[in-house]
Amino acid sequence: MLSKKLLLNQLKNVPDPELGISIVDLGLVYGVKADKDGDVEVTMTLTTMGCPLFDLIEGPVRSELQKLKGVKDVSVELTFDPPWDPSKMSKEARVKLGFF
């Protein structure tokens, strides 16, 4: 079964190209779900609307999730609603970036 927890754990292997911290810990992943056929949908954002790094993140998101048994297709939707802010980061990410 492709649970949300399993999918998020796999996405922790995808680092932000600039910061080197997982996109999950940065709070960039707003949602992830899989249907019974193995199609996975990821809804995510970037730290700023003008961030040019989506192409460098989308590929690794797809590759990382396709490593899981049962994943057939991965779609990645980019959204800026709600806008990202530092409060979405995990405690670990905030510590690494000096927010504490």
C-alpha cells in the first residue's frame, strides 16, 4: 500500500538544490497521495514564486517516488496557494538554517 507516510518518507530523499535540505523538511510538499492503480499526485510549492528551480526538483521527485514498488505514474502540481513561509519548515530544517 502506498501510504502518505511512505510517500513522504521517500520524498525526504529529494533535497532543495540550493539549501541541501529535503523538500519535505522545508515544507514545500503540501500534499501527496496515491490511488489504487499506483498513480501518485504530489502538490508542492517553492519558496518564492519566481524561483527557477522547479525543473531541478520535479525530476528527482518523480524518480524518487518511482523507486517505490507499486508506483506507476507520478504527477507533480506546482502551487503558490498558500504561499510558502518559514513556519512550514520542520524543526530540524529551522535549526539547520539558523532559525533557532
